[in-house]
Amino acid sequence: MSLDEETRAKTALVLGATGGIGGEVTRQLLASGWTVRALTRRPPAEAAQAAGAEGIHWIAGDAMHASDVAAAAEGCAVIVHAVNPPGYRNWAGTVLPMLDNTIAAAIAQRATVVLPGTVYNFGPDAFPVLHEDSPQNPVTRKGAIRAELEKRLRDATMRGARAIVVRAGDFFGPRAGSSWFSQGLVVPGKPVTTIRTPSSRGVGHQWAYLPDVARTMLALLERRDTLPAFCSVNMAGHWDEDGTEMVNAIQRVAARHGQQAAIKPFPWWAMPLIAPFQPTIKELLEMRYLWKTPVRMSNEVLVRTLGTEPHTPLDEAVEHTLAGLGCLPTHVARK
């Protein structure tokens, strides 16, 4: 392999580098010696602060513009597609066009696209345990879009691109951005006094610690030449068997830092009243079924591929998450 080929092999474009998963993947790529480019509509200094990383090559551009993505991706072997419109604004009108721009760039560069996946693209016929080849018959608008994202990526592998889809549960982590953990369970920036539990009694729920998701993506990228052109894997993450393990872990961690927190039900009754004024709440209501029905992921393919799944113990992951949200004393380390 020539020097230019070696450089290209470890050069990635990240779309969404200032977001939760995009930022985490970016930081881990940089730590592993990758050259990372990122599109931004912000001033570079502001974008770098939001991403929490130094060493990114910031490129002015917009993921909605095909020419911007194509120019930024030139010479890249990997495109991490982790971009989403903030606050779910015009989600349906932007998500697919942005992926189409990524696909076009990936085909031109013969690059590998990495996509964070979810459980949304599966319907009741695939529950309660999801496998990589489970049927994708979603029953929600958001789920239909997610299924279409994967379909378009699969089709793109017939035209020269490659794709890795890593499906995981609800994200949590020090820099996870908008998430159920930060929007529903605790209040960022304040000590933990009340923990809200969205689950129906006894219903299990799938969680994924963001640094573990990024480590999984990086491990798969390092093996990408040995993977199928379209590779999809599920992460087991943290399975909350009865809907109480996560809130109990938050309560334990908070108590170790002198915070006594009460666990209370999430106020689902108030959400329909707020939804007309907050698009995010409307999206949360659409996905409420995941708090009423246990949906678990099998990680057999991932373990077969990597030998193991990156996994941070729950209390440790929760502590770093609460620290990152500003809920614990400032001396607590953030990872």
C-alpha cells in the first residue's frame, strides 16, 4: 500500500461531528490516529468547542448540499453519517436527502458509510428480540424513514459504496445530546433530586452507552475489508430487564455523591398538552410504544465478528453521564 493509500485508508469525513454519536466517534477516531474532516455551518472555533475535540479539519458546508458533501469526502475512505436536524425540525424532509448526498459521495470515493441505527425500523412482527435479519415492517412514520435509510444504503453497496449499520438502544453518555436520559429521566445542570421513569411496570428497555457504541463502530471500521459490503450489527448494550435498573443505577450513583433522589413516574399524561408547541415531545409520543413493549437486541453477529462487545459497567457509565450533564460535583471525571 502506497503512502497516499495509507493516508486515505485512515481518513474519515464525519457528518454531525458536533452531535452526540458523531462527536464521540470523532474523538475516538482522532485518538486512534485517524485524520478527521467535518462539515460545519458554524465558525470553526465554535464547532470545535461543541465537538469537544482538537485536530479536526473543519470544512464550511452543509450536509443538505450534495456538492459540499462531495468536496469534503474527496480522498476519504470512510463517511460517518451521524447528522440529524436539531430538535427533530423537518426531520422527514431532511434526513433522506442528506443520506442521498452521503451515498453519492461514498459511491464516487468507493468509501464505507457508517450509520448509527435504531430499533425504530422494526414492528411488532419482529418483537420481542431483534436479529439483524428480522423483518422491517415499522408502524410509525419515523420507523418508516429509518427503514428507508437502511434500504438506500443496501442498494448503494450494489453501486460501489460499502456500509456498516450499528443498531443500538436509547443513547446515554457524557455528551449524548438530546436523549431520553437527559430529557426524560433527569434534569441537566442540576443535582439529581427526582428521577423520572417512563417505562410501564415490568417492561424491559434497551439502552446504549455512547462511548461503547463509538468503540464498536471503530472496531468494525478497522475490520471493514473483511466485512460484507452491507454489514448490519445489533448491540446488546445495557438491557434493563424490568424498567427499573437504569433509574436505580442513577439513584445509587447520585447517593454516592450525597444526593438523595426520589423515583417518580414520567408524566405521560401531560405530553399531549405540550406536543403542539414542542416538536420534540411529539416525536417522543410517537415512540412511546417502546416504553410499553419490551424490545431487545441480539448481538450474536457482533460478538461473532469482534469476539466481544465493548461494554462499560452500568454504574460507571451512569456516573460519567451524570457528570457530563452537570448533575454531579465538578471534580467527577467525564469520559
